[in-house]
Amino acid sequence: MTTIINGKLRSQKLVADFTNVVSRLAEVSVVPKLVVVTVGEDEASKVYVGQKQKTALKIGMAFDWLTLPESTTQAELSEQIRQLNEDNNVSGMIVQFPLPKHLSEKQVKEEILPSKDVDGFHPYNVGKLVANDATVVACTPKGIINLLAAYDIDPSGKNITIVGRSQIVGLPLSLLLTHLNGTVTVCHTRTADLKAHTRNADILISAVGRAGTITADHLKDGAVVIDVGINRLPSGKLAGDVEYDEVFDKVSAITPVPGGVGPMTVAMLMEQTILCACLQNNLDPQDYLGRD
């Protein structure tokens, strides 16, 4: 019997928990505040930020969405980041990617204070992850780890193949799973024989953003499949990287798309904003975020 790893249900439980946490923080006059900055008119970014806004307000956090025009210069964006860095009411901030091509995402990552970097992209925070001493990490990998734990899927000793090596998902996830004693292989577009790696995986994670990348022929019987991809098919339907219907009876557990990893990314963003708010106010996050 195949288990559906339901990120939507898991995230709903977490959001309910966070609502209680934010209420408790209000009792000591701490209000976590998330600020998201968008530049230009990227439609997908608007959808993603809207989801973050809805969830933040639902749990009682403060939320600001700052919209800057496409013509914003690097200096103007840097000044906006500087102001948010210095604002003691701001717990965490995100500059939503992608940015217009004349702006440097690398520079933006470096300018956000590590203590407010709720996306976990600052080089300091990445270095802490490498050292297995991370405070904040990229939200999608963190959400995947949370989902695995919620479904009692232990990475320790498992062969794990990640398809995709982005700094947002693949690379930080490989570090998290290595720290949990998984034996991790990272594949990518230059991998010569993808199936040779995926067929050996006890846990297969696909994060390439291309529908149909993983078929039943890529998997061994009983594998756990985490599908990070989200793709819009010509029919308008959303699909992951994995041929869900084709592989369903072959695997032991799988995330659906939508309703799998996506909602967990937003939930982890809320958690990290709360965590940053605690640390900025000299509160122990475990006193508020400790949970099963």
C-alpha cells in the first residue's frame, strides 16, 4: 500500500501550531514581522508572495509587501535592504527572485543581514549549514526534512539520490541529509546515466522543474519519492517532475503535486521568521517552537 506524503495536511498542522506560538509571543510583546520585496511584475512571484502573505496574516504575524518598479537600480534596492536591516520591527525579510536582469541576486543575498535571512541564502548561513551548525536554512529543503520526519522516514543509512543541484533545493538538501547520516548522490544535467543512480535510491528526490523526468523505469521497488518540481502542462494542469500515476504502485511513499512539498516551503518560512524574532528578542526558540 503506497503512502501519500501529504504536505498540505502537515503544513496545516504546523500553521495551527504557529498561530499558538505567535499568540504566546504577543504576551511578551514580541510580534514576528516578515517583509517581502518584489521588483517588477513577475506574475509567478506575485502568486508566491500572495501565498506567504495569506499564511503570515492567518497566524497573526505582521507582514509587509514592498513593491518596487522594474526600473529600480541596484543602489536603490540596496538602500531598501539597508533600511529593513536597521528596522528593529522587522524579524525577517525576503527579496523575491527572480529579479530583473540588470540586478544582482548574488549582491542581494550578501546584503541581507544573516539574522534576518529567513530564506537561508546568505553565505554566512550557507557556511553554517556546511558546518552542521545552521540556524536558518533554505525553506524547501527544511520542509522536506520535516515531512520525512512526520512520516517516520529516517534518512540514516539510506541511499538517497537528489536530481537537481540548485542552491535553493538540491545542494542545501544534500547537506541536510548528509548530516542526518544519509548516503547522498547529487545528479544533474551532466549526469551520464541518471537511471544508474536513481535505481539504487531508497529515497529519490527530484527538483529539476521538468515534467516527466522520473518514470517507473528510474525507480526500484519500494522507493520513497519526493517530488519538488512544479510544472504547468499545456492543458493548464500542474504536474511534478515524476510521472505520478505511472510510479504510484511501485513506490512505498510519494508526495503529490500540488499538495506535497509546496505548502511545506511556506510553513518553514513562517517558522524561520518566528525563530528569528525569538533570537532578536533574546528568547529561546525551543521554548516556543519545540514540538513533536
